[in-house]
Amino acid sequence: MTLNVFKRAVPVLALMLTVGASACHRYDRPAPTVSRAPAAALADARDTPIAELDGYAWQSSAPQSKLDFLLGVECALAMEAALKQVAEERGGTVQLSRFANGWQIAFRDKARPDIVRQIDEFYVRQPDERGRHVFDVIWTEMVRPAVAASQS
């Protein structure tokens, strides 16, 4: 049961680590042109640090903050792998999350600065996509295609 608690806590920890790295600075972000939620809910979302993890935040972040963000993600993924290893040593089985497996496939041979450049290039090539969450870009544009390519 304790392992299940830790397994569920890993994504929360990942968010905490990444929010801490990204929320260490202030920046100016233009108002969104399309509202996906009522104005009151949108205002509340803007006050939430996790909502700030989009291309605007990414592009205005210092290079070291971007590296720190990825380090936080990698630390959370390392904790997930360690929990899996402990479970296996005790005779149990734990599946890594799809994100952890995909991250290993997509970025196994890449250093953090290379991943930063890849994210930077996405937002530079597609400035109209800056409103997309950084995790959405990582998952949809980098991890999923790498996983699909590895399976074919």
C-alpha cells in the first residue's frame, strides 16, 4: 500500500518541482485571444503557477531556469524508477508511467541543453502555439512521436 501512495505522489512531486523552477521569475504575457473558460475561472487559472507553464513562460525564462525545470522533471522520473526497482526487489511489479517510459525513449541520448533547444525551437517555429503548456509540447511533439518511431 505504501508503494501505491508513493507511486501516486510522483506526478504531484514532478509538478511541484517544475512549478518551483518556473515560478521564480515574473514576465509579461499578452492576454489570450481565445478564452476556453469563463472569465472568472480564467482569472483564477492565471493566478495558479501551474497554468503559467506555457510557451510565454518558457520563452521568457532564463536559460538556467529552463535547465532547472528539466532537472526537476528528471528527478521525479528518477524517483519513479527507484520506486519500481524497490518494488521489483521485493518481488512486486510496478509499471512506469507512459510519460516516464516515453521520456526515456525520446531523450535517452540527449543532454538537458539539447532538450531545452528542442523546446525553444518549437516555440520559435510556431509562435502561435505559445499558449500551449510546456508538458503538452513535450508529450505531443517530442515523446509520442519518439515512442511511435521506436515501435515501428
